[in-house]
Amino acid sequence: MIILVLNCGSSSVKYKLIDTATGTTLAEGGVEKIGLQDAFLKFKKVDGSKVIVPLDIDNHKGAVGAILDNITGKEYGVIKSFDEINAVGHRVVHGGEKFNKSVLIDNDVIAKIKECYSIAPLHNPANMIGIEAISSLMPNVPQVGVFDTAFHQTMPAKSYLYGIPYKYYTEDGVRRYGFHGTSHRYVSSRVCEFLGVDIAKQRIITCHIGNGGSITAVKYGKSIDTSMGLTPTEGLIMGTRCGDIDPGALVFLMEKHNMNAADVQKMINKESGMLGLTGISSDMREIETAVNEGDERATTALEAYEQRIIKYVGAYAAEMGGVDIIVFTGGVGENQTPVRENVCTSLEFIGVKIDKELNSKTRGEEKELSTPDSKVKVCVIPTYEELMIARDTEEIVSKL
């Protein structure tokens, strides 16, 4: 099947056109700055070079239309018409407790996605705009929703409940949901294929570390705990998100600086994390350069960043009664070799040993980093969320 995978944000639409028969990406790119005068479409040509095309569009429907025109156009097209697209798979960030697997999108599903707006106001409305755009432009093509939170619906109550009055869970749905589920599901499955082991017998810790980051305990193929919570702000220190913080500290800051809820949202999501700690950047490459130049704030920030990863890995190893495989994925996990080395060195007490020379040479490729005498397998597995979305979409649509 030819599947169009869409990831719609508030001002952007990312896409990949995937042939599921071969797992080949036929086209990929995205539209950014939707609704602004300098909106543009950026995509890769067949030869790997990148092209940027200015756009005059007002909304997501215009962005999706530009994407469809581009992949079917004479100059850069890879298919001849919309009719060659068998289905569209949408990344939907929050499914709450309503979805524990990917589903065919119909009116009932749309209503349930909208019911999650209150717990995902920054993400689900944008995802819905993408669904509505396809419904308008390609009304007969089936659409599938693949939820970031679905993989984590196997977490037990002891892992997802917050220690606040129970009524806020029953009445408002306030609990830990977790995110990056499609990535955690993909890499935990793929690493077992790569190593030739049965996932049903493995205790796996998947470290999806990028500008956003989360760690998941996958016991015998199921997520039993994960670092993100009601929102993607909880857990690790990230590029611009604060991660775990004493809620009392936020109340203190609100009162002292007369901050409202919107101010706090902006601070913990856009101004914190590595950007807030270093005052330099959210980009780990720039931070690494600053560390090498002797910047003390950058050095301390990087140590804190790595310490949170170590803490979660250690906690999940304890929670599962041990760990058989640790997986690094995401932009940092796949490419920042010093972070991997520092994390693994601190985990030697649980039997982790890696080939440091091999680690230093490994970027963006599937590779086992652990030594033969390591009690824990350590691997880099590049994430491929879009392929997982395409496969789910194919499986559901093929049954229609």
C-alpha cells in the first residue's frame, strides 16, 4: 500500500509517503509557518537534496493541499495522482483512556479525539485540523488515527495515578498517560528483531532522547511505566521543557512574580530545559561545543540532563526486577555519543558495559554497543514512527 503519514502541529504539517510493501519512503518533508507571510514547503528530492518552496497559504487545508500537489506534480512528483494513495495515517498526540490502539477514523472517533482537547489543548486540535483537511481534499480515502499515548495504556494504576484527590482522576482524567508511544513501541520491537530475541521474554528500557525526551519500561512487550505524564512536560530535562519539578516551586513563582497559568505554561514548555539552564540553546550540539570550551553553566546543565536519564533507567531496572536491553533512540540518543557513554558508564553497577570506541563512531545507525561480557545489551535503534503509523494504517485498512 501507499500510505501518506501526516503529523500536524499548530503551525506546521510534516509528511512522509511510504510504500509499506518495501518500507520505502517515497517522499518526505513539511510545511512550516502556516498562516504567516513567510510560510514554506521544505522537502527532500529523490537524490536526497533539499528544496524550499515559498507558499501563500492561510491554513492547514492549504498546507495539505500544497503537499498533495507537490507529490503528484510534474516537477517533483513521485506518484501520478491522489488515487494512488490508499490511505492516510495521522499521528494524534493524546487519546486519553479512550484509545489503546490505532483506529479507523469515523465520526465517533472524531468526537472522542475532540473530548481530549481539554488535556491536550496544544496538540489535538492541530491533529484534528489535519484530519478535516484530508476529509475535504480526499473525501473517499480512509484515514487512521495512531495515538502517542496508546502504547502506554498497559500501565497499571500504580504507575499512572498521581497522589492527588482521586476525584480529579475520575472526574477530570488527570493521570499519567505518557507520550512517544509509537516510537517506544517501534524500537522495543525492532531491537528484539535486531538481536534475534523474543520480546515476550525481555525487560527493555527504551530511551527516546531528543528535543523532547522520555524513557519507558517495556516488560515482556508491554509498557509498564514511562517518564512523561498528563502532558509531555513531566520527566526528563528536555530541550525547552523543564521535566520533573516540585509543583510547590511553580506556586511559589506564580505568587512572587504575579504569573498566570499562561505564563507558567510558556515558562515550563518553551523557556526551560537545556535552553533555560544554559542560556545558550536547546540544541545539544551547541551545548556540547560550549562544554568543550569550558562553559560552567553548560557543563552543569549537561550533567543534570544525563543524571535524569540515569535516574530513570535505574528506577525502571528496579521496577522490572532487572533489565535485559537498553535502547537509545531519538536525535540525541542516536547521535550524541558522549551522552550515551556517560549514561552507560554510570550504569556499570548493573552490569552495563559498552565498547567506547564503537560508541564514538556510531551515529544514526542500528548497532549493538555492549561488549560480549556485558550483562545488559545496549543498542542504538533509529526510531521510525512514520513506518509504525503506516503499518498500523495498512493493517486496519486492509480489513475494510
